[in-house]
Amino acid sequence: MTQSFTPRPLVIAPSILASDFSKLGEEVRAVDQAGADWIHLDVMDGHFVPNISYGPDVIKAMRPHTKKIFDAHLMISPCDPYLEAFAKAGCDHITVHAEAGPHLHRSLQAIRALGKKAGVSINPATPVSAIECVLDLIDLVLVMSVNPGFGGQAFIRSAIGKISDVRAMTAGRPIDIEVDGGVAPDVAGQLAAAGANAFVAGSAVFKGGTVEAYKTNIAAIRNAAAAARGEAI
Ligand code: DX5
Ligand code: ZN
């Protein structure tokens, strides 16, 4: 590779979807203590994706349990009527899907107008060109490495090539490249080498069910990614 890129900070974002919903506040505090950088919040509507998770009121209830960044991933359509509620609930990043509606610019502009960082996500079958027209409006690209809707699915390898393409497309811009779905230490190195700097992980973080286990699990992903980035562990 001849092109050089300024690396964005390495971020591990545990997905609360894989936590024990009967004790959400405790789980948020546990991953915070275990070294999470962002808290990834998967919002599903049973329409855009074939599953229903939680909405703004549940996120609002989690908010007092950590000062870490709330990274909301909206798998909902339409999304525009709900953006303000997610902003008010305490989300710092609001990511919408490029496939979720016909007016992507409007959604991203609305997120920024609410004072939040705007992200765009693309499903595994959506080409990277879908984000080409909105590069000036985004702070984050979320590349899905599973079809959204459920945790615990197998990693789709074609995401790695898409991340390289997103990196080339966003070079020189202050845009985080996040990957979501089936992320575990075994693929984190390849994803980091391709250009991902933010790693969402649900099952790979929450397995074990204790703060100690979460700490070990987060460190394993971080170390694999850091090594591929040539950073000290
Ligand atoms: C899938 C969600 C993911 C999911 C990841 O629709 O967007 O954030 O929770 O879970 P794992 O890491 O188990 O694939
Ligand atoms: Zn997600």
C-alpha cells in the first residue's frame, strides 16, 4: 500500500443488545468499567429489520449509568420522526441506514441540526457508492458485517473489502469507520488493517457475564486491532 492515512482512534463499542436486559443499568456500568469506549445501542422496529429491541425511553433510563458516548444505531424506517427523541434521550451519535428512506440527506442534516454526530450505515448487500453523496454530512460510516436484526450471526467476509473502499473514499476526512456484526478477536486484526477504527461487538463482549469477563473480552478485541495498526498493546 502506498497511500497513507491518519488513523482515527481505536474504539471498542459493546452492543447492549447482547446484555442481560433485566439489569440494563448494571450492564452499562459493567462494560464502562471493563474498558468500553462507546456504548452501542441497537434500535430495531420490526419493520426495517425482523426484530424489535428498545427505543428512546429505555436509552434515557440507561443514560445516567455512564458518561461514555452513546452510539445509537437506528434500524428503523422511517427514522426522521424519531430523531429528536433519540437526541433528547442522550444519544451522542445517531446512525441511520442508507436503505431506510429516500431522503438520506434530510435525515443526516436533521441529526446535525440536533447537535449530534451523524452516521450512515450500509447493509452487506449495499454498495459503498451509496454513501458517496453524503460525505460532507457524516461523522461516521457503519459497515454492517451481518444483515441487521440479530446478535450472534456469522461474520460476512466481504465487509473487509468494503471497509478498504470506505477508507479510500473518506481519506483525509474526520470520519470514523465502524464495523458491526460477528466481530471478535479473530477478525478484528483484518478489519483494522482494512481501515476500521471502531469495533462493535455484542456476543464477543458479553460472553461470560461478569465485569472480569467483559474486561478480558474487550481487551482481546482491542489488542488484535491495535497489533494490526502497529500500536503498542
Ligand atoms: C445487529 C446489530 C449488532 C449486533 C452485534 O443487527 O446491529 O450491533 O448486536 O452483535 P454480535 O456482535 O453478536 O454480532
Ligand atoms: Zn448495531
